[in-house]
Amino acid sequence: MDPMFVVGIFVVITVAWACLFFILGLYKATSDVSRFGEIQRAIIASFSCIVLMIFLQAVQIVTLPYEPAVVLNYWLFFILCFSLVRFSSRSLQKAMIRKGIGLEKMIIVGHNPRGEKVARDIEKHPDFGYDLVGFVQIKEEENTDEFGNVLGTDADLKNIIVKNQIAHVVLAPEKSDHFRLMSLLTQANGVPTSIKIVPDLYEAISGMARTQQLYGLPLIQVNPELETLYNRHGKRLLDLLMAIPAFLLFLPAWVGISMAIAFDSKGTILYKQVRVGKKQKLFTIYKFRSMVQDAETETGPVWAMEGDNRITTVGRWLRRFRFDEIPQLINVIKGEMSLVGPRPERPSIIERLILEYPFYYRRHSVRPGITGWAQIKHPYDQRIEDVREKLKYDFFYIESLTLNLDIKILLNTAWVMLSGKGR
């Protein structure tokens, strides 16, 4: 076999492994990464790819220049080398951290017993990589202990973070006041810092937020860096690779649906409405009209209700199979929306919601989607309480945004369309 051909294959495979591991987040330099967890994810991902390659060769979809036994032997050698290098490098990193090299600055918001418990755990385990700079006093709480260095009050939280170059903030209010917690999160918004919350019992067991264990202490992780490689480039690439073929595939159905809408009721074929997108930019969303023309003339902006008499006969059929959302593929191709993400809402409704939920604006940190985690877990919004419930799912999606989660949501959405379980 030509040596240059062998070298070429090796280079392609190496680049493919690097891209795969990058997407899986296996090149993070943070000190709190589990060595065994990293190796386990690498083994599962790489073995899945090897099995897929062997299967495609067996059914003669692709032709590999090597026998399956050679491919498996290569994988075993590769994963052994990867595991040894990764374990050694992470162990060296932790050894340097124990000597005070590469520590990341942390502050605790809450100079109270809960905050002090976190501080003592950090002091007991310096290899976790945190340098505790001090506490931030919450104004409503009385300072009765001289433990630790108090940097100021929560009113000046953002300036304290910027001035001290803080990488991690732990919110540990004495009382589990959710409104106060949202206020603290809002005050810390806009600075590149990781936010962790000491949860109450409900938050710890609800499963609606990503949690991190700090030597037995559960902390809810709020991801400060949502612009990951996948969110910046991979997600957009996935949108285009799926939206453009889907748009072309649905073109014949587009003609049939348009004729059915025109025959069923008077009015436009497409329904256009201004929505709020990523970074609070306004855009025009497109849908097949499923209600009577000018349905909100008398009621103003309201959500559709169960058995809403404004929905047309064809509209009920479109909503059942989610076909009314097909024109939003145009929004996806234009880059205003994604296939998966929190549903975009109208500016007038957002003005009401942001008064009740100060952290609502975090939904605008990613592109809105045609479908989302909230849409497959919860029915359409009919009242403000539905928004409260859906926000939990939207925040979980934003914090946990990965390729695997997007694929899971798309598969679930396909099942809803095929089964006609929409509304």
C-alpha cells in the first residue's frame, strides 16, 4: 500500500477524532473536570464511531482499506494512548493546583452559615482549583460572624466581580427566596463568570437544573459561556444541513396547504408576526395561517386556548401535525431562528413576563427555535402559569445545550408530527 495513502488516512482520522472530542468538550482546561469521566466519554464516543464504520463496511455502504480486526486493534491502541496521556496531564494539572498554580478566583454571595459551609469545604479541598477571595454581604442578612473577608454588599456585586477578576460566583442566600435569587442573578449578568447556586431541597431534587458536586455539596451550575463551539458554529451548520433539504422537501406540500387555507377561509396564506430573537433583536416570524383573519382585533395579543373558535378547520389539522410551523424554515435559513431552541415570544407579552421573571431575558442568549425542550415536555401556552413552567425547561435547555440534546428534541418532534399529537 502506498505510504502516502496510509499517512493521508491517518491524518484524516486524527482530525476527525479531534473534531469529535472538541464537540464533546474534552479539551476544557478547567480544573474541576473528572479524569475518569473524560476518559469514559472518549471511549464511548470513539467506540461508537468504530462500530459504525465496521457496520457500514459490512453492508457495503463504504469500503475501508483495512479489515475490521485491524480497525479494532487501531482503536484499542488509540484509546490506550489517549487515556494514558489524558490521565497524566490532568494529574499534573491537579498537582500544580495543589501548589497554588492555576487557581481560579471565587467569591461567595452570602456571609452566613450556608456561605461559610461552602468556604470550609473549599478550604478542605484545595485541589479543586478555587482561590476564595472573600464574601459579598447580602443587604437583608445580618452580619454576625467575622469569618472570612467581606468585599462589599450585593448592591455592588458586578463591580466586585470585575475589579477582582472573579471566575466563579457561589450564591448562598440564607433563605431560599426565589425572587431574591433572581435579583442576584440579574445583578451578576453580563460578566464572564461561572455562577453556582447552593440549592434548597426542591431545587436539588427537581432535576430541572444542571448540578455539580463539590465534594458532596450539591451546587446548581449556571453556565456563563453559552457561546460554545457547537452553539457558535456546529448548531448553525446543523440548521442549514437540515433546514434547506426540509424546505425543498416540503415545497409540494406548501402548494397543497396554501390551496387548502385559501379554500377554507378568507385571508392571507402566511401569518406574519414580530417576535424577539437572539440578543433581543426583532424579526418577522412566518407561519401558515391557522386562525381566522385578524383574529386578535377584539382580544389583543392572547394565547390560543383549548377549543379556540378562532382556529379554522384547516388550521386545526395544521396545528395537530405542526405543519403550520413549516414556513419558519425560512427564518432558520435566514439565521433568525434555529431548528431547536426556546420559542420566540411577542414584544408586548415579554414586557409583561420580564416584570414577573427578571431572569427571563436569558432566553434571548440563544437563537429561538421552531421546536424545543419545553415544547416536547409541556403543551402550548394558555396562561401565565404555563410560561412559569416552560421557563424551567427553557433554562435547562440553555444550560445543557449540546448536539445530543438537539437530536433528541428533533426526534421527539418528528414523533409528535407523525403521531398527530400537536394542538
